[in-house]
Amino acid sequence: MQTKKANKLTVSELFGKLLSQQIFIPIAALLLLAIFNLIADPSFYKITYGINSAGAPVLSGYLMTILDYGSELAILAVGMTLVTAASGGQDISVGATIAIAGSVILRVLCGTNSRPDTLQAPIIVAFLVACVVAMIFGAFNGVLVAYFKIQPMVATLILFTAGRSIAAWINNNELPIISDPVFSYFGGFIPGIPIPTPFFIAAAVVAVAALALKFTNLGLYTQAVGINESSSRLNGLNPAFIKFLSFVILGLCVAVAALIKVSRLSSINYSVIAKDIEMDAILAVALGGNALSGGKFNLTASIMGAYVIQFLTTTLYKFNVQSDALPAYKAVVVIFLVVISSSVVRDYLRNIGSKISKKGVA
Amino acid sequence: MQKKRKTLTDANLLLTITIVVFFLMYIGAILFQGKGFLKPQTFFNILNANAALLILSCGMSVVMITGGIDISVGGVTALVSMCCAVYLDYHNGNVLGAVAIALAIGLAFGIVQGFLVAYLDIQPFIVSLAGMFFARGMTTIVNTNPFNVANEEFVALKNVRIIIPGMGSLNKLGKYVNAYVEIGVIIAILVVIILFCVLKWTRLGRFFYAVGGNSQSALMLGINVKRTKFLSHLLCSLLAGIGGFVYFMHVGSGAASHAMGAEMNAIASSIIGGTMLTGGVGNIIGTFFGVLSLSTIQNIVSSAGLDQAWWTGITIAAMLCLFLVIQSVVMARKKK
Amino acid sequence: MKKLLVLLGIIVLCLLAVGYFGSVTPVENIAGMEDEVPGDGIVVGFSQLGAESDWRTANTESMKSTFSEEKGYEFLFDDAQQKQENQIKAIRNFILQEVDYIVLAPVTETGWDTVLQEAKDAGIPVIIVDRMVDVADNRLFTAWVGSDFELEGKKACEWLHAYTKLKSIPAENIHIVNIQGTIGASAQIGRTASLRRAAKDYGWDLLAEESGEYTQAKAREVMGSFLKQYDNINVVYCENDNEAFGAIEAIENAGKRVGKDIESGEIMIMSFDSTNAGLTDVLEGKIALNIECNPLHGPRVQSIIETLETGGTPDKQAYVEEDMFATDTSVTSITVNGFNYPVTKLTEAVLKERTY
């Protein structure tokens, strides 16, 4: 019966069904960009195999750039999606906390000397310390949001303001430089592997998140809290704790992103590192079609959203758009997307659509 | 009746705390760093430097009272400065034309953002985020490199000083120097007074509070919720246009990095002033003192010779944190 | 509520009263008191434009260590975070705080007339460091301490000329891109001007110029786009070390090599500032030539202040001495404007001795 019914679906119905799918938005955007690039300049898709200065084989090309630089965003999008779903708000402090976590990593690696010849601690230790610190800062946001009932955007405004100052303070405002080549692997290439490492890190984070959502009730609980806090409380959940938890998880994502960021430079610049990344991360969530007011979420769509943004950024770079002018183009894309996905416009279009089909029947 | 009075006191409590904290801070500054802070001009300099922020914050408060947010104001400020600067220097413009440009940019942003938020029901955060991106990007597209405006008419206007009689002080040479404020301060004070009156005594003002407090019941009361939201965003962006021009008059240059983070300072000022992001609660006088507190802290930090500019960020954040927690506690008490 | 308003009113009145009387009459008393306390030292207010590069940090550090409390100074520091408005605010604050000297490292050249006039009216000497100010009346500031940026640029170009002549590389085969500093900064103007002139004089191919804003991130982006546009770049003229780091990254990411052997397809990096990290790259052969831009302005400024304290008139312009470092020893010295400048061969020992 069911298969028969499925076969009978008309094209327009199929299209309508596709339209209602959440993942449709990022996929459509991606396709649009891909086709645009294909027409404008097919060399966009060229990937060359070469040897970098360290003598390691690397793949380079625009697609690689997207995979490479979209990774931090994808990692952040994972955490940001959870926070958005649970709290109905966004964390605008991720850029600042990346600065903090990055600063912590360098501080642990360098000890008191800002130009060490050898690392003062294993990288894994530095990373773990950064994880703990970032989670503590996440917890700080979480406490304000969950227990003091402050709006997420406002609560995270505190760290947004102070984060970079704290980051500078951790390293006495010095700009440490790590000379150990191993440290640069995380944001570059591992010798022998021609695909950028950040992509693997992002894949690992996504895999862990997917497993956690599959085998625990985290996803379900998060959505329940986001949809209706009081009813989820009546059902025996602890909404405050779930919200708190989502911020701590975001903290962890921030630490991972920070590792990639500082590894890329082998150094840090407190006022510039991960600048405006919070806006891109929120955009990724929005592009993924997730409601920014919380509730249901789709992690895959958010991650897609993150890579779509990087795709857009890289495309614009290719056409020699200045980095400072980039936001203007992004804004146009964002407005276009949110307008077509807004419920008012959708209802309006649906009405027109049904009117036309009615006329056709008559 | 009894109950109503209590809620009134709560909202006023926030305002009182802000004002008291500001005065304590200022008196503390006088006691510990006397020299500079004893001179009224220090206070007027704070006003001069923050007149634009004051205007932006007023607009922000209105939007926040109505339950929205507008993070595009800093971007609009930068765009206004750059457009006016280019117009004045590269197109031989006059000051009146520049004012018109500023207002037009503000209006345009207000209409588009207001429409998207109110009539298409898109989240204000996302709309104004896009607005911010657009404004910042456009600023660089208009002109990449920062430059100082040389237009004589404008420079003359920029250097106009309104003398405050009797508040001057002796400088290091023992010469009496008059205290002054810039034109921007007068505009900002006017904005504060007008908005205060609008919010307190007009229908529109009460609509803002009603929609922000509970848009459902506002709708039941027959208030045009969409129109009210639209107007709040329009007002905010228009004020951003005015604030942008005041900022431009203060700095006298166009640069893409102008007013970076001004939106966050405006939000912080509003919050410190007792405006709640949840909507329905807020006061322009509070915002006024919020801006003063914020800028005084910055001034204290730099006068104290605390060598890291980073300290400013930390102290403001600490203050913000304190006020947020107080607000949250007050609200919790109110609910009980 | 009414009580509250009354209370507030009283506070406001009190404050105004304090301000009013504090401003007009008792100031003399306070000033008098100040005079009776001799141990207070000389108060120096320093408005630094930011902390964007290693060079800047070294510059700030030099000031801080020179005007320390042990040496009898009180040092007020303000970091303007790249905003002229912040610097003007800081100078006005210094004037109100009645500091003895103001040291200014301006972020741009124009727009200083009003505030410097205010300082002059208040009888506070202003010493400009690093970048120059462009004011209608040169008497508005007392002295300027800094580098001769045009000379730095000339040194770099002369070296390139000498080096390529030695290797007999024809001038038209030298394809240069210039990653400029923040547009409008004195260093950018001077270094860019020298390069342009040299390119014209010697017939080099100057492909493109774009600002890297003195930062690593921006320079990497600019260099990345240069590499995509031109495939024959063999010399990159970076107007500071941080830009050089960014350029090196971009070149290596694109799978090309940096070095001095431009005949064998390496891309030569020329840089300015000679910070510790920059010289490390010279030692590793990544940067071919690094012209020093001495950030240690503290002692020079101090000697000017000492001259003023004893009633003397300091020189209006004071240049700091500057070296040049190369990976290669084939060019040992160059001549600019009739003066001979030695090229220092960089070794571990030289690097260790340097303080920044």
C-alpha cells in the first residue's frame, strides 16, 4: 500500500515534501553556490597535488580550503546547535573563549618563556587544560543562563566583553610563538597525509556528537527543554541542568576549535583570533534551518550550514572580494535565506500555490 | 493597588542602584585620583566622547523595552561616518547634505529591519546581525582606507564648543580654561529628554512597554503589535543614523573600524541602566546613567594608568555581570 | 519615591558643588600642596596607538622600563587600540591630570591640531615618537623621535639592487609585490615611496601593492590572493615582520618555497623591523633581508626630557640608529645618499645579544 502511494506522488508533491525538509535549505544553498562556481569558473574545483615547504605531500585548491577552514566553524556549530535548541538563545562569547582557550594552550606549552626552544609540556596536556578551562567558562555562561535565568545573549555578553582581555592577561599580553613543528600539524597537515588535519578533527567531533545523540537521551531532552520548559519539568526532566550541560558541551567544542586556531598560527593575536566567528557559528545554525528560538534541531543541517558559509566565503575570496567587504555579501545571502524560510512568507507562498492549483482544477 | 506599588518599586530599585553606583564610582574616582576628576571638564569630556553612544543606547533601550534587539547600530554608525566623510571630501558636499545622508541611512535600515522583524516575524537578532554585516561590509565598499575629513565647513562645526559658564578650571600654567561640551552632547541630551517624555507620557510609549511586557495581552488590548514593533526598530535605526552623525562630528573621520563593538556597549549600557532584554522594563534615565557608568569606568581605568587596555574589558564585564545578577535576583523576588 | 528623588537631588548638588569649588578656588591650594611634595617625580603620560605587533610591544616596553618609578618618574600609559579618538581622549585626560610631559605615538598623521594646541595652552610639552604628525604649526610639538622610514626603504632597495646585480639577474626579471602597512602610517608612506622610486629607477616590475595592515592574518590573505593572480612573483616586499610571517605562510601553503635563490624559483622575502621572531626567520633563511626599525625610543625620549628639565632646547628631530640584517653575505655594505651602511651577517650570537 505504502509503496504504491509513494509511487503516486506527483512531482510537485515531492518538491513540496522536499521543501518542508529542514536540510533542504543548506543543501539548496550549497547547490546554488556550486552551480554558480561551475558556470563562473570551473577551475574552482581543481585540486592540485603538491609538496609543501616541509616536504610533505598536500592537496591544495579551493575545495581543500573550504574543508580546511570550514572545520572550526563546523565544530562550533555542533555546540551552538545544542545551546540554541536547549536555551532558545545563542552564545556570542565563543570567539572570546577561543582566545582564552588558545591562550591557555600556549601558556601551558610555553611556561614562563614566551619563545621556548622546547615545549614545556606535552601538547595533549595543554589541550586538556584548555578543555577544562573552556568548559569552566562554558559553565559560567551556563550558570547565568540556567540558574539566574538571564537571556543567553546577554549572559554571554559578559565573556564577549571580557574574554579577550582575560586571554591577554593569561599570557601577560605577550605573543608567544611555538617553534615545534608537531604543534602546527593540528591546523595544517600531518606529514604523509595530504588532507588538512582540521577536517579530521571536525569529523571526529561530529562523530562523537552523533554517537552521543544516538545512544543517550541528550538530543531528546534538549529538544524537550527547548520546546516547552515547564512541561519538560513536569515530565521529570531538569531543564536548568540540560541548559547548563549544553553550554559546557559548547565549551568543549570551543577548546577544540581553539587548538586548531592557535595551531594554524603557532601563535596568537588576542584581538584578532576567531574574530566574528560567533556570528558565523550562529549563521551556520540558522542556515541549517534550526529555529533560533529553540526546540527541534538538526545537527547535520547545522554542519552543512557551516560548510556552506565557508563555501560562500571562499567563493567571494576567489572573486577578489576584500575580506572587510565580505560581510555585506553574507548579509544579503542571510536575509534572502531567512526571508524565504520565514513562516509568513512560506504561508503566503503556500496560499498562492494552492490558489493556482485550485484554479487549475476548476 | 498594594501590589502595583510593589512592582513599581522593583523597577525603580534597578534604576536607583544604577544611579547610586555611578555616583559612588565618581566620588571614589575623585577621592583616589583627585587631580583630574575634580575638574568638571573631565566629566564633560566623558560626555563629549560618549554622546554618540548615549544616542545609540537610547534607541537600543526602546527596542529592548519592546522585546527586541538591534545589533546593527555600530555598523550603521560606521557606515554613516564613512558615507558622510566621502560625501564631504570627495564630492564637495555640504554639512546639511551630510546630515540628510545620515538620516536617510538610518531610515533605510529602520524600514527594512523593522519590516522584516515586525511583518515577516523574523528574529530581531538575525535581522540586525545581517544588518550589521551589511553595514560593515558596505562601509569598506564605500571606501577602504580611513581618512580625516578636511572640509572646512565641517571642521568648523566639529570644533564648535559650547561653553559651560562657571565650570571651568585652571590649567597647569594657572590659566583659566572654560569648560565646554560639543554640539553632539546637546543633541544627545535632547534625544534623552524627548525619548523620556515619549516613553512616559505618550500612547506610543505605553504601547512599547505593553508589547514588550506581553505581546499577547497587548494584542488583546487592541494594540497594533506589528506596527509598534516596526516603529521601535525604525526609531532605533533612525537614532543610530543620528548617533552616527554625532560620532562622525566627534571623530571627524571615516573608517571601517569606527564604532567597533558600539552595539555591545549600547546593550551593556541599557542593561546597566535597568532595561531588561526580556522586554517591558526599562527607563531612559537609567540608560543615561548606564552610559555614564560605563564610560566613567573606562576613564578611571585609563587615568589610573592601569597599563593594559584589557582592564577596561574586564571591569565592564564585571560590572555587567553584577547588574545582571542583581536584575535576576530582583525579578525572582518579584515573581514570588 | 519622592524621598528617593530628593536624596538623588542632594547627591547631584553635592557633586556639582564639589566640582565647582574644586575647580575654581581650591585648585591653587592643591597645586601648592603638590609643589611641597618633591618626591612625586616627573609625570609622563604616554599614549600608545595599540599593541598590534611585536615591534609595538617592544616600543611600549622600552618606554615603561625607561620611565620607571626607581628612576624618579611616574608613568601613565594608555593603549588606544588603533583609534585616534581614544588617543585624543587620552591626551585630554593627561592635560586634565596635569602631567609634566606627554609622549604620543600617533596612529595617523592628520587630525592632531586641536588637541596639541590644548596641550600647548596648558604648557605641557608633547614628544612625538615613531610616526610623524602632520600639523599646520610645527611648534605644537616639542620634538620627534623615530626612524627615517624612507631611508629604511632606500636601504632595502639598494640591497636588492646590489644583490641582483651581483647575481646578474636582469631588472625586468624582478617581479615584486608590496604588502603595505596600514595606509597613512608614516612607515608605510616612507617605505612604499622608496620602493616605488627604486622600481622606476632600476626598471623592476612592481606587480601589485595592497595593505596588509601590519598584521599576520591580513598579510596572509593578501599574499594568498597575489599568488593566485600572478604566477611570476619572486620578491615580496613586506612592510613589517608580522606581514612577512603571513606572507611566508601563504607562500608555503601554496606549495612554493621562500628563500634568496630567486633564480631557482624561490620567492624572496624582504622585511622591516627586525624583531626577534623576524630575525629568527632571517637565521633560517626564510627572510632574505631584514631592515631594523629600532623600537627602543625610551632612552631618546628620556634624554629630551632631561634637556627640557635643565632648561635646554632639544633637537626637533631625533633619529634612532638602525642596522640591517641579511641571510646572505655577498653584499657587505650599501651606499645611500653618500653614506655607507654595513650589512650585518646574522648569527646566533648577534640574535642573543638583542633585547627585543
